[in-house]
Amino acid sequence: MSSCYRVIQLPGPTNEIGIRRLPLLAMTGVLLVSTIACSKSNKESEMPQPPIAQKRQHVTTHHNLQLSDPYFWLKDQGYPEVDDADVLEYLTKENDYFEEFMSPISTLVDEIYAELEGRLEQDDASVPIQDGNYIYQSKYTEGSQYRMHLRWLAAEATNGLLPTDENAIEVLVDENILAANSDYFRLGGRSVSPNDQLLAYSTDLDGSERYRLVVRSLETGIYLSEGIDNVQGSVVWASDSKGFLYVTLDDKLRPNRVWHHTLDTDPSEDRLVYEEADEGFFVNIGRTTSRKYALIDSSDHVTSEVRFLPLDDLQQEPKMFSERQEELMYQVDHRQGAFVILSNDTHKNFRLATAGEETYQPQHWETLLEGSNDRYITNVQAFNERIVVGAREHGLDQILISTTDGSLQPIEFEEATYSAGFHYSPETNPKHLRITYSSLTTPRVVFDYEFETGSRVTRKTQEIPSGYQRELYTSERRMATSHDGVEVPVSVAYRKDTLLDGSAPLYLTGYGAYGSSSDPYFSTNVLSLLDRGFVFAIAHIRGGSEMGYHWYEDGKLDRRMNTFLDFISVARYLIDQNFTAEGRIAISGGSAGGTLMGVVANDAPTLWGAVIAYVPFVDVLNTMLDTSLPLTPIEWPEWGNPIEDKAAFQYIHSYSPYDQISSQDYPPMFVTAGLNDPRVTYWEPAKYVAKLRSLKTDSNPLLLRTQMGAGHSGKSGRFDSLRETAEAYAFILTTLGIAVNSSQ
């Protein structure tokens, strides 16, 4: 026998925000009140049946070890084109199964979507920012999926930077028009020429991250003839506005060549400025704050090499600051005749240095700010009169500003856990620094920090149209002890009236890779869970860099297991502290965070009540063995090279989620994929779900939804993205038994 659920409507009064509060189960409109017995056969006859993928023998040998991959056939051998009939049929069946499963809870999806949309600023606009003669802004209009990008003359603006006459506003790009005939749209680089007369921008219409670059006259509206395909997206204009630099991709989708294009010439005649031969390095371009130099950065995840050339003479050969050395990372900016360099050459947490325009080599770098065990320097911008430094101390964001005596003073923030960062200013000598601040319970605030006085001028506070009462919520910063005694930070938020007696459901997220920190910022979406009695938590696990560069090093390569064990330890800590109970935890992670989801589902399945894995990197070993993929060589410093290193092969195999699926019970799982995703190819989640279905011993739901016209980020429109979130939340609520819709 198994259990079916009976649902009744909630009568009576609601609380301050319109949600009926109950000790264990709270939701809008429905309440699970009891379970009744029903026959297994009857229940199974009502449930849609999942597709079962064929097993086709495929065995490879590495280091005299055999690796079996029965679902290898799900990788279309013509990739990046995907037209294999068997592959498309299987993905379509999985999508149909997803729709069948979600259909009975569509009302719940609609309810949650309405909540999410109700908190969205329909006409949300960025704070205007000056760049030369013009002020720029991006905004949504009510009901629009995408942004409009605007500008107006600074001479025609008020002190608040807004135009005195709305007729003075010029529309540079309306993404809604560009996206009108596409299921997917992403605007890449967008750059106005120094003479303010030309706009270069790039677009991606399928999620493959292969952009098309065009140039339009802002005076006539006419597009210049030189459209360029297969580009990375961004451009850097020459000082005279007669040409620009751009980057193209190779046949593995790796950005590897920098070109100089001169306007009114055929792109086939463009001059090759730089080509990166190492398949493990990607190329990016940028411009110094001084507007004097173009920068060409070639790097992997742990090593970088930067070149520069003057923007008033792009015909020059680029000069190199420091030759690449394994695990030497540095970045460069420029101001008033001097370069400012951020480098880990003397300390893994980086130091800040300066060098002359003619003495830019490493032996001439003079330290401005020493490296420190307590401060991890993450970024820098050099203005004419100020240097601004971003850093992390004790796991929290810090912003440091140079004073007239050359010292660096921090900006103070009050909350125990928060997220703060400064915007890169296009101006060379601004009077203020623009900063964005939020926390798990404080909506986003954008303010200008005045350099001379230290005063703060609020430019925008995030509005929540449906209402938000901050006093109803609280947040904490906790430390959980991991398997090896290391203390792992945890950011926690919940409603003050949520019972912390172990009965509350909990939503736990994490990432833990590439040194990317999971910052505790405000999310209006999470309120839909908090208001249903959830506790929300972020595990700041190793593999990120919250606690410094060593935090990243301790979660990569042959220390990767620390990442996964940290996450499990955080969950158990939250259980021990009565925030929740085993089996009441919903977890989510995407991409490399999806690796995390796969590993912890294998290793600690009873802890989780639901798992959401967004485009998860779950076939780690096979991908790291496949040099035909664009990201494989660049990933070896992060995950290891199993082709050359037997120990790396065995270590990756020991945790790779796809390889470690076993015959055991698994929690309910919802997995996503993008057919055009170049980062985590669609077959990774497809193979993972296929194998999991064949081995798991439970009857819990397992869903795979592949976006057939999108890439790594899922749907591109803001409302479409909210719908995807609503579906994930509805899945969590349903599988945890917090919200169930049924006709019984």
C-alpha cells in the first residue's frame, strides 16, 4: 500500500501578508490534512510513466582501466549541431513526461508565479550613469521581457542625472524588438564609439554564446555593412572611432583570436592582432579606466598573461606585462601615466602594485598594498586621483578607497551577513563611487559614496510592488564544523515567526567551484519559500573564495571532496541546530553547483527531501577526457587531467555523479538542460537522468526538462525565467508535502 493526499481549502483569516500560517504546512489556498491508503497499482495507473532510455554498450580504456558509458549515444556525434533522431526523440519524451507530471500542480505553479511577478518592478530601471558627454540607462517597460538601453546628453540632465525633457531620450537598443522573432535572446557587448556617433553591439539568438556583431550609426540609424559572426561579444573602440578590436571563436567555441577591424572595410581583411595557441587558455579584451590602452587577457582558471596596446594606434604590436607562469594570476588597470597591477606573485591573496608606462615589467612593480592572510583582494579600479579595491575579509565583502596620504580606508557596513560591491565607472576621475548593497533580508540599495566627504547619496532602493515588511524577517551568520574540523560559514534567513524546533522545511544552496563566492544578497523569489515557513540557507563551502584564495585551493583538484563534505556537514549542522530535520531539506545548485547536487544525492540521499539540479555538470570524468569540447582543456587546472594523470582519473571517477550512481533510494529530483548549452552540454544531464532511472530503487519523481532553444542560463526573458523558478518551487513544495493539489 502507498499514500495518497487529500486536500482542503484553507478557511479563516490570514496573517499580515495574506498567507495562512501553520506550524508545519503553510501555503496559499490548499492544505495537506491527511493521508489515505490507496493501492499501489491504482496510484501507478494514474501517474505518467517516464521514458526509459536504451542502453548501448560503449566501453573505453584509460590507464588500463575500463570505463563503461551505456548512454554515450545521447551525445550527438555531429555536435554542436543536434539532429540525431534518436536523441531528439528521447529528449522530447522526457519533456513530455515533465509536462505530464507538472500538469496536476499547474495551479500551484500559477500561484507561485503570480507571487514572483507581483514582487517584480515592471518598469525597473538602472541608476543613470555618465560616460563622457552622455548619460546612459537601461530599463524595462511594463510587460516587457527585455531591456531598452537609453542615453541623453549630460548637459540636458538634472542633478539626479535624469533628463529635463523626455524627448531628449535616445533609444540605443530595444532588446524586445531584436528578440521579437526568437525564442531565445541575449545581448552581448554594447559599446558606443568615443565620438558618440556609432554603436557596436552583439546578439545571441540560440544560447550557444556565438554572437553576431553589428555596427549602427546613431545619427542615421543605418547599419554599416560589416556584420561579423562567431564572435565572443565585446568590442574595444580605437580612440579615433575608426575601428575596434573584437574576439572570434575557434571550431571548439573557444575565444582565441583578437582582430582589428577598420570601418568601411571587409571583415575578411581584418588584421590579426593576437592568437592564443594553447587550447587551455581563453582570450578576453578590455579597456583601461584611463581610456588610453586596450588590454588583451589570455588565461585559464589559475594562470593569466596580459598584453596592452595604445588605443590611438591599434596597428602597434601588443606588449606583454609578464610572461605566463603556472598559477601566476594578475590583472591590470591604468591611470595618469602609471599602471596599477593586482597580482598573486608574492602572496596567494594578491598584492596591489604600480609601475610606469615604460617600466611595466614585473621587476619594476612597486607594492602599494601588501598581500595578507586576512584580506583577499579580488578587484581594483584606478582613477586619476583614487584607487578603489574590492576584497573579502572573514568571508565578507569589503570596499577600500585610497586617501590623499596613500592609505586605503574601508567603507563600513553594519549587518552580520551581506553582499556589497562597487560598479566599474566609465569616467576617469569621478567624484563618487557607485555601490550596490543588500543582504538576505535587506532589499538592494544603490548609493553613491562621495570621495571627499564620505557621505552616501541613495540613488535607488529596490521596490517590491506587492509589499515587503523587513521587520518580519531575520538573518544570521553561523559556522558549521566540517569533517576535518574546518569551520564553514553559513548564511541563514527566516521569518521571525517560523518555529525553529526542527519542524521547518529548509532550502539550502551552494556552489563551491572556480573560486566563485556565493554572496548573501536579497532575492524576492525566496520570499515565496520564507512565507511558507521555510528557512533559507547558503553554504559558503570550500571551492569558492569566501574565506580567501586558500578556500578555493582547498576545494579543487585532489581536494574536491572537501566541497561536497562541507555541504553535507552544513546540512547536518542545520539539523542539529533545529532549523530543520532530515528529509525536510530541499537543495539546489547549477552548473558546477550541479556537480555538488549529484555528489550529495549519491552520498547522503536520506538528508534531502528534494533536489533541483540546474544544467548540472554531472558527467565530470567523460567530459574531462573529451578534448573535442570547448571547455575541457581550460578545466584541467580546476578538476585535473585524467588523460595524462592516472591518479586524477581515479579521483574524479570516485566522485563523478554519473559514474557513482548506485542501486539505492534517491530523493525527488528535478534536472534541467539546454540543447545549445556550450558550457554543460545537454547530454550530461540527459545521461545522468537516464542512468539514474535505471538504477534507483525508489518511486520518487525524477524529471528532466531540456530547453530546446536555449543554452546555459535557461529561458532568457525575465517573465519566462520567473516561470521556471515557479515550476521548481512548486516541485519542492509538492514533493516535501507542503503543497499538494489533487482531485481526491
